[in-house]
Amino acid sequence: MFGLSNTPKVIRGLGLSLVTLMLVMLMAACGDATVTTAPAAQPTAAATTAAATTAAVATTAKATTAAVTTAAATTAAATTVAVATAAATTAASTTVVTTTAAGTTISATPGAGAVPKISLAKLNFGAIPSENATKVLDDTKPFAEALSKQLGIPVDLFVGNNYTAVIEALSSGKIDVAWFGPFSYVLASGKYNAETVALQLGANGETTYNSFVITTAKTGIKTLNDLKGKTFSFVDPASTSGNLIPRYTLIKAGIDPDKDVQGTFAGGHDASLLGVISGKTDAGAVASDVFANLVKSGKVSESDVIIVAKSDPIPNSPIAVRKELSAGDKAAIKAAFLNVKDPAALKSFNTAGFVENSDKLYDGLRDVAKILNLDLTKLK
């Protein structure tokens, strides 16, 4: 805006003559208080987000999901003052990354966007170790940095040694928000009332993924029935595509996952996949998105494995918050995830972005757990 000391310059810029100025002063002296200024253009904003649709499996016990449609949000702001136009600005200053024994803290000033103010001084963000925990921690840093810019507070990263560690961290208040797998979210919501606020899209915008049962050519395994008596690597007891769905797949084929195969837990999808390729186990489970990511990175080749079985579509991973947070903080966290648009940050999290989510999307997995007779309150 123009200061009082700049008034003569502004008047000259507007081309006002001395006579005109005297006329204006005379009118004011006569009690005419009318002042004409250039009207300020009101800021405009447009933002649309398509909500995630829900899918229930019920008696068929198929973990399927409807496609989620999303439209990118955009914000424009312009203000006109007198004869000058001020462009909208985005604040993004120095980012500080601090790594300690407790985890990694990302801190930055807030960027532009309609994210409600959060009352927390720091956001504790936990993630399941879908791959090696250290790798997940390193890969997630750019996304945490973008999240910090949205919220205007530091983001402290935590990656558990296993899926259950993240569930327990949310229940104890050690973390405020978590990136879960679908089934680990089902466990967290059932035991501790975790609430989903966003759905993670796949790298190409997918809303679902699959569970693969894999082997190698040297094992001679061609069908699920050939798995009997073989070694098999599951991922984690709380993993959707690494335990729940593979067990369901085996049972449907008439195979008892606890008796007919020699099962072990690898800890991560990458470990399960690499264990099969190296011959450590005859067969195993792996998530389709992790498999695709490892192929894309050149760490494995599609020809390294044979896909024996592919599951029905599984709803993507949810972002969930602990129930004790205030409604305002939950809204702020949700908005922050939905508003992260930086391509580099999203790529680091292997996602195209986030959309709104619904707890009902995971009812199909709850039905599968019932068919498998799994006690969700006791499973770890």
C-alpha cells in the first residue's frame, strides 16, 4: 500500500492538475466528505475435492473398492490498491531437518493455502515399515517437509520396527497421525478408535492395489495347490496384502496357511520379495505397488518372479489420526495432506496425492478378518 510520504508521487502519477487539486480541497472544505478511490478486487478461491467412495464386501468377503475421483485444488488471489496491483505471495523460508535418536524433525514456515491453524507445537507423524524402516524414514523426509510448510509447525517422523509398533504409538499418544496399511488401520480403528482423514492415491492416481503370491521358476510351483509343504514368507501379522489377504487366498484354495505351508514373517514387502528371489523361501506375498516400485527402481526385474495368484482390488492406505485430538486439529491435519501438491514431495511418498476418505471403505477387510476368525482386539 502507499504511505502518506508517497502521496505527492502518487498524485503526479495519476496526472492530477493543480486546478483539480484545488477544486477537491474546496469541496472538502465545504463539507463534501465524498472520497473516490479505486475499488479493491476481492480475493477469489476455488477448490474442489472429490470424496473417496466406499466399498463393502459383506458375505462375499472380497476386499474391493470403488474408484475415487479427484479434482486438483487451485487458489488465486489478487488485490488492487489505487493504481497498483499486488500479487499474491507464498511464504516458504528455510527448512530445518534434525535427526535424533527419537526420529527426524522437519520444520519450516507455512506456505499459502487454506489450512486451518493447528494448536499443536509439533506434529508427530508415524509410518508403517512397508519396506526397510530406515529407507522409509529417508524417503519420507521430503513429504514431511512439505507437510510442515502446510501446517507451519515442525513434523517429527517415526517409522516403527513393525506395523504393530505404529498402532501402539498412535494409541499411546506418541504420534498424532499415522500412515497405515488398510488392515493395520482396521486394527487401530477397532482397538483405539483411530480415525481416517485421507486416502493415499497410488503413484499414478490409483485408489486400489493387489496382493501377489509369488515364486520363482526354479521351485516348480505353478498353482496355489503346489504350495503345500513349501516355505512361504508373509510380511507382517498386521499387513493387508502381506498377511490378511494371502491367508484368505490360501484358504479359498483349500490350503491351511498355518499347517500346509511353512510360514514366516519377513517384516517388509521388499524383504519378502527378495527372500523369494534369493531362494530363502519358496514363495511369498508382496504388495503390487511395492513390487512395481522395486521394478521401476531397477532393484528387481519382473522376470525374476512368477505371480501365482493376484487378489481382488484392495483399498489404498489411509492416513489416520488419534481420537484424542481436537476437531480443529484433525481438520488442519486433513487439509494439510489434501493440500500437498509439490511433485517432488509426493514422489518421495510414492503417491499422486491424497483425497478424502471414509472408514466404511475398509468394511470388506473387516469381513475377511471375520471369515478368518481373527480377533482384531488381540491380533498384533
